[in-house]
Amino acid sequence: QSVDLNVDLVVIGGGPGGYTAAFRAADLGMSVALVEKRNVLGGVCLNAGCIPSKALLQAAKLLEEVAEWNERGLEFGKPVIKLDRLRDWKDSVVSKLAGGLSGLASKRGVKVLSGEGVFAGPNILEVAGQGSVRFNKAIIAVGSRPVRLPFLPDHPGIMDSTSALALEDLPKRLLVLGGGVIGLEMASIYASLGSEVSVAELTDGLLPGCDRDLVRPLEKRLGARLKAIMTGTRVKAVETLQEGFKVVFEGAKAPSPQIYDRILSAAGRRPNGDGLHADKAGVNVDAQGFIKVDSAQRTNVPHIFAIGDVVGNPMLAHKASYEAKIAAELASGMHVTNSAKVIPSVVYTDPEVAWVGLNETAAKRDGIAFEKATFPWMASGRSLTMGRDEGVTKILVDPVTRALLGVGIVGPHAGDLIAEATLAIETGCEPGDVGLTIHPHPSLSETFAFAAEAYEGTLTELY
Ligand code: FAD
């Protein structure tokens, strides 16, 4: 077996987990090869996930807002959507960031190899078209891919999140399968751009697992823009006809069969641990494709680490990059462990929904004692100046220690606001600490302090 490259560390996968690990390890003095099968770095997040979706959601929010301001004395007229220019702009954001990543890799001396990597032994990786890499340590960061539903035909009219974000054209009638985070973000984009969008969700509510009081304001606003939100509805069969896809639904509230021009499948993601020949390195991969790790991100093989989507839920970029630093630091000989108490989650719809730590649904399910306080944004001056009053900020508190256990927010910018709550939980704050911290007025951030004051019984309102 010829060995073309010898490195301290090989990182497999160039997404937010992989490139972060490679950069951190190189900064710590290791020689690093970063293997990525796409011809660009950035993984799903940059190329087909977080970034292109947020670029398009920005456009979607603007379109919705402009229409609302017509009623408040600012008349903009009917928006003209130039899809080619919008797509070029979104692609330019992605390319700018991808170019930045390759610059950051070469500045650090990280050797980027384009090709699919598979293990050939515990210390050797074969990279398609490139040769082999002998390594002392490895970090697996191969991410995940969309689940393929077996009853969906193999047809260009059946989209997943990647093809939906390519935004080739706008279907007239679109069915989104799955009312989770990705499904609702995509539904928001296509509905704002002018498609007639219906969402079918198997469970009896949107965003399964999220507290209902946080979902309700989103359901109300989004519902007004969608043709239908069909919860408790299973897609039973899809038939390809001349005039579109005939979809047969099943469930207590299921409608009669409907015709759609396009179907977007957003029914979850599955990990890529199955395509690595991991057994050749002795690394265990479970039946779903996940690779189990300990609190030091180590697999069952001590010199091989795994991070990001491939190690489990939540499948989020900031979880991947946090784990990446731990794995890289351990691989370089430092002593660290994964000590994060909580990981924030954000749905970038309009309104945004964000939560961190314990939520009420999980607390009730698992019998965890909590006390709660809620602040409705209709009493927030800032919220009303924005023409929005549907938001809610909610805190959950440990009745014994009085520490903050969880925070949930729905409303514009909830995704930014949740960062302060995350810091508060990480640093063991009590509601009193948050309430006594002077927040700027008028701001949405005050709603967190007001919820804390409501808990403490010290809320006096400030308009
Ligand atoms: P990935 O980003 O999946 O990267 C893995 C890389 O490994 C890929 O580039 C793949 O090509 C490569 N690879 C796989 N196998 C091999 C191999 N054998 N050899 C070489 N290379 C290989 N998360 C958020 O936190 N915020 C968001 O707003 C958000 N929005 C999203 C929107 C959408 C539409 C989607 C689909 C996802 C979104 N996510 C979001 C999730 C986020 O993209 C992932 O959690 C994140 O990309 C995981 O990072 P990762 O490094 O583990 O894997």
C-alpha cells in the first residue's frame, strides 16, 4: 500500500465540525490533512443548509414586512421578484464564505484533499483520486444527509432541502412533507416568494417536541401565508401524473387526495457514518449510521474522535464546532472535556422560535419539577414599535436551587435573544441576577429581564 501523506491528524469531512477541528489542531501545532468529498469546504451548513436558507429567509421576511407596512403609511407597491438575481445574491454569500474558508485553511498550512475518504486500517485513510494518508489521530466529521422516503418517486419534481435551496424556479403548488425546523423554514421561503404551499406533519403539531405556547404565534402568522397546515396527517401514496403529483393522505384530519406540482421532503436527516468503511479502523457505527462517542468525543477506538451530526442530535452547526474544538484539543494532547450544559436551538421562521435548556414539554414528560414565568411581548414597547406584538419570553426555574433551567422565546430576533439566556444558564444565574442586570430600553432583550422580574414578583413594567 503506497502512502502519499503522513500527518499527525486527519479530519474527514469539511463542514463546520471538520474545518473547525482542522483549524484548531493546526493552531496547536499539529500537521493536519482535511479530507472533503465536495470540491468546496463548508459542508452542509455553508453550502446547502444554514447560510443559503438564512439568506433566502431574510428575503422572505422582508417581503412579508413590506406588505404589512403598507397599512402603516409606507406604500411600496407590489414587489417584483427577480429569481435569477435573488439566487445569484444567495450564491454569492455562500461563495464569499467558502472562499474565506479555503484562505483560512491555507494560511494555517492545513492540507485540503478533495475526494471521498474511507478507512483502510486504524491509521490509514484512502482518499479517492488522491492516494492514502497515514495518520496518528483522526477526527470523523462526515455529517448527515436528508432521509429519503421510500414512497416518494425518483423524479426531479421531488425536492429535498438541497435542491429546494438551489431555487431553480417557483412551483405553483408545493407540498412540504414535515413540519419540523427545515420544513417550516423552506415553507416560509417558498410561500413568501409566491408559491401556494401546504405542509403535512405526521404528529399532531408543528415543531414536534417544542412547547405549544411557543409554536402558537408562529402557527398563526405562518398559517395566514400557507394554503394548509395539515397536522396528524401521513402521506400514504404519491402518484406521478401528467398534471402533477397526486398525493393520498391518511389520518383523522386528512384531506382528500390533492395534486401538487412539486413535493419537498423534509422528513429528517440521517448520519453519514455508514459510508466510511469504519470497520476497517475498528470504529463502531450503529444501525442508523451514528458513531457513539464519550464526553471527550472519543469513539471506541481511542485515537479516533467523532463530532457533529454523525455523533447524534441535535444536528446543529454550533454543536459541531464546539465538539470540534474539544476533539482537536484532546488530539493535540490537551486535557479538556465536553462540559456544555445546554445547546440553544433556533427556528429562523418569522417569528423566530428559540429555546435553550429544559422545556416544559420535556419537563412534564420526565417528571422534572419546575416553576415558570412568562412575559408577553404585547407589553414590550420595543415590540410594538416594530409593529409586532405576538412574541413570548418564558423562563423555567428550579424550585429548589432557583437556578434557571430553561428559556423559550418566540418573536422576531428570538434567535439572537436566546444567546443571553444560554450564557445565563451556563453561568448558573438565578432570575434575580437577570432581573437586576440593567437591560437597554426599549429593546427586545428586556423581555428576558421582565420574565425574570415576573418570576421574582418585582415587575413594574417599563414602556
Ligand atoms: P456537515 O456540514 O454535514 O459536513 C460534513 C461534510 O463531510 C460534508 O461536506 C460531506 O460532503 C463530507 N463527507 C461526508 N462523507 C465523507 C467522506 N467519506 N469523505 C470526505 N468527505 C465526506 N444548523 C444550525 O446550527 N443552524 C441553522 O440555521 C441550520 N440550518 C440548516 C438548514 C438546512 C436546510 C439544513 C439541511 C441543515 C441546517 N442546519 C443548521 C444543520 C447544519 O447544517 C448541520 O448541523 C451542520 O452542517 C453539521 O456539521 P458537520 O460538520 O457535522 O457536518
